[in-house]
Amino acid sequence: MKAAHSLLFALLTTLIWPSALIASPVSNSSSRYQAWSPPGGETIDHTGNSQKTQQQQMVERLNVLINKAEKAHAADKNFIHDLRDVLNEYTQSLPAGSQLLYEDFTDGTVSKNPAWLGPGASFRLERGRGMYSRTVKSSNTKKSSDKELAEALLGALFKTDKNKSTVGHHGPASSATLYVRTPVSNTFSVKASINIRSSQGHIALGLFHGRPTGESYQLVFMPGNSASVKLQHTSARGTTTIKTTDHLKAPANHTYKLIWTRDNKGNMRVDLDGKTILQTIDTSIRDAFDGFSVTNSGSEFYLRTVELSGAR
């Protein structure tokens, strides 16, 4: 097995590190291989910045190819598993802790690249406080029309003024999701500062594939005097709770700092205000993510800051 891993690592090193091919161009004129050059005639930045970007692009392409091979049963499943493991190991050798996204909603502005999206008036930007959100649980739930469902899924770009920003013109919903499409590595660190205004409902931080309602990991925070935090895995088969921590104290009218991390072995940890409250391991999702989401279900809060870090 060690030999197989060494062979796979050598193969991936050759594919991913362009400099390896540039440094040793093929001398045999009859060979079908030629020295690799960056796409579009780009040059390699010897500080390493440009090379890191191309390495990440190659990692993403290899992930796509591995996924396709797995779905098409184009190779032995053990080989696919080993290939994915080696690629994940290589990903971890890239600079860790690189900031992938940072948003400070308290400054009264919101990023447009990447853009944050969300439905209705459930989210409103307030300078000095953050992204305000309020949803209410309704006993008279009605089925959404096709138009409302489409609006909820697609969302709209925020248009900010000096103090506030709103999306849509609808009243408080029972649940609403704010999200951003941005690549997030399989190993990550999520840091969020949330000012809780109500002990009702719950807030979920998520990392998703494809769309916010697709496969994802969710960190669910239920505030109150008997608060709880749980990690969930959502897929086409439904939602599974990975682990829960109960009997926490998280009353309203307080700003909480949540830190959620995951390493290359699937070890996940959640800290609340500097104290570790949950640790578990899950490898249900092996690939990188397509975006980050915040879901409000019957709660009220200000999302102050969000920071995502991982391998680039």
C-alpha cells in the first residue's frame, strides 16, 4: 500500500507542480509529451503566488475527474479511494490557514464579488450592528408558489445604501437563508460573530455543494438558557445528526463567537466563546465545497462578521 501511495503521490506531484515539468523538458522529439506551459501564456511568479493559484486549479480539476471516474465505475473503488486520499494529503501541504473569505457586516457594506444572496426582508444590513435577520415560526404555513420558490432559491444581489440593505419586499418568513458562492476547501475554519437577540429558533452555518439546499455540513446553534449545538450532514437521503452538545448557557442579548474547524482526517471541533464544546469525526463529504450559508429558522440576530479559511 505504501508503494501505491508513493506512486500516486509522484503522479500527482508531476501533474500539479508545473515547475517540475518546466525544469525538465522532454528531450525526445518522438515523445508525445511536451514541456508544460501555463494556460494563456501566463508566466510563473517566482514568489509562488501565481503557482499556488494554478495548483489549486489543478486540484479542482483532479477532484472533478476522480468524481466522474467514481460515478462511471471507471476504476477499482480501492484505487479511487487511494487516489482521493493522496490528493487530500497534497491539498494539506498547500499553505494552511489562508483566508478565503472575510466579511465585516458592521461596516454597512456587503461584498459583491463574491456576492451574498438571500430572499425577502429576512435580512437587512445595519451599519454598526451587522446583518440583521428575523424570522418567525408560523402556525399557518402555506405552500409557496412557484415564483416564491424560485426567488428563494435564486435570491437577488444586495443593493446597499448608506445605512441599510434589503432583499425583496416580503415580510418575515419562517426560515430564510443568506449564502455566498465561493470555493471552500475540504479542510476549513469558519469563524462567526453573532449577536443573539432572541432565545427562540435556531441558526445554522453551512458549507454546501452545488446549491444551499444541496449536500452540506451544518452547524446548528440553538440559543437560550438551555442551549445546544449540533453538527449535521444533509444529503439527498435526508439529514443526519453527527453529534450534539446540550445543556449550554447562551441567553439572548449577547454576542457569541463560534469557531468551527475540520482537518484532513475529518476531525471537527466547535468552540463557543473560546471554549471547546464539541468534537467529532465525519468523512461523509470528501470534496471541496461550493459555498457558505447562514440559515435563520425562527430566530432573531445580527450576523456581525464571517471568516472562512482553508487551503487555497
